[in-house]
Amino acid sequence: MKLTRFAALMMATLTAGATMSSCDKDDDEDISDSVVKAYSDNGLKSADAASYSLASSKYFKDMFTDETGNAISISKLNAEAVSVSFTSKTWGEFSIDTVKILSSDGAYALSGNGTCKMAGMNGKVSEYAASFSAKMSAGVLSDVAFSAPSVMGGTTVYYLTGEAPAGYVVAGSYGTYSKANSKYFSDMLTEEKANCLSLKAVENGSKVSVSFSSEKWGTFSVEAATVSKEGDKYVIEGNGSCEMAGMSGQVSTYEVSVKGTINGKSTVVDFSIPAVMGGTTVSVYNDSMPTTEAK
């Protein structure tokens, strides 16, 4: 009888042990496999569709690069870590050999250190220490940051998926000459300093600030112009002010409206000042100045 009870007890213990071992195996599931599979199934598809980067350093902020087709690569390293690589069209190659993974409620936090290879102003490629951090949910990466502390006082490249806000796309410097029209003259050409027109992304890229400086026409400023995409070009529109010197040399401030088309060399931005000379429009162009004389 005792032997029978002992055998039953042993059987129950073995069964419980087997059950516990099975649970432990589930608890020790390979977390790196889960990350790689989720990214391959979901995140990689969205990254391939459209992506871009915004870089910031001691000397600039939110420098835009279209990274479409340059998806981040994630590979298994061991049960608890992955490796991450990314090649940017502007910022070079990032190789993060060991990325640790923390899991919480089906989401993951990834972080690690590695190197980046980046070309300098002279074209020479150098290697720098780099770090990586990101979050992942349902296979999609977010808050992705590649940092190189020793590049330009500390440079961080933020990688984002999806279509870039228009303000980031058009941000930059433009302008080679201007053409002015008013009630009293037409097509008055002025050779301007190169890149006299500046567009900077504001409000998370949904709008741009516009500034134009001309020795002849003064300074123009629009704090937040709207940006919309129309086919292969972008249209900006907004209101601001200009400071312009009169015949006596006295500088006055006037209301100004701006409307323009941003499209490479075909870029044209019109600044309209209703209160000056019966209504004056100064148009800034981004192409070679024609030789037509003022009428």
C-alpha cells in the first residue's frame, strides 16, 4: 500500500516537473527571433515603402535626407541580442554589432553600440564610434536614433518611415536673381547673392519660414508659410513683413505676402508689397539670369 502511494507521489512529482519545464521553456523563448520575425513581417515592409532621416548636430538641425529604399537591417546575434545596420544616402554606414533587447507587454526597446563610416568634406571616409536606440511595436520601429558623438560636435540621425512632411523636403537655400514689377516699371532684373532665399522647416515640417535678403529690395520675412505638394512641385504661401529703404534712405516696414513654386531650377517665389509704389512684386528665381533689359 505504501509502495503504491509512493509510486503515485513520484508520478505526480514527475508530471509537475515536466509541466514546469515546459512553462520555463516558454518563458525563455528566444526574444531575438521574435524581434527579427516581427520586423521582417511588418516593419521592413513599411520601411521599404517610404522613409527619410532628419539629422541634427551642434551646427544644424533637422537636415532632411530621402532614405526611401534604404531600410534598416536587423539580424539575429544570439538569443538575447540582434545586430543592426543602416546605410544612409547622406550619413554613411552604421553598423551596430550588439543590440540588447528589453521586452514589455509585446513591445521592445533596443539599444547598442557600434561604429559608423562617414565621408568628410574632402571625401575621405573615416570610422567613428556610434550608438543606436529604438522602440518596436507590432514589428514597426519608432524613435530610431543613430548617434555619432565625435562628428560635428555630436551628430544624431533620426530615421523615420512614411512620407516626409513637405516642409522638410523644400527646406534649403535658393535664389540667383530677382525680377521686380510695380505700377511704374516692369521686369527690373537684379543679380542677387547666391542662396539669398532661405526656407526652414517649422512646426514639425508642416510649414516653412521664408527669408529673402536683397541689397536693392531689403529684407523679407515670413514666419510660417504653408506648404502643399502639387504633382512634382511644392507650393508655399503666407504673410509676413519686409523692411525696405525709400528714396531718402529711410527704412520702413511693410506688410508682404509670399507665394511660390519650389521645383529645383524652376523655383520662383513672389513677394508682393501692396503699399510700395502702387503695388510692387519682387520675384526670386533659381535659374540663370536672362539678359532682358528693364522696360
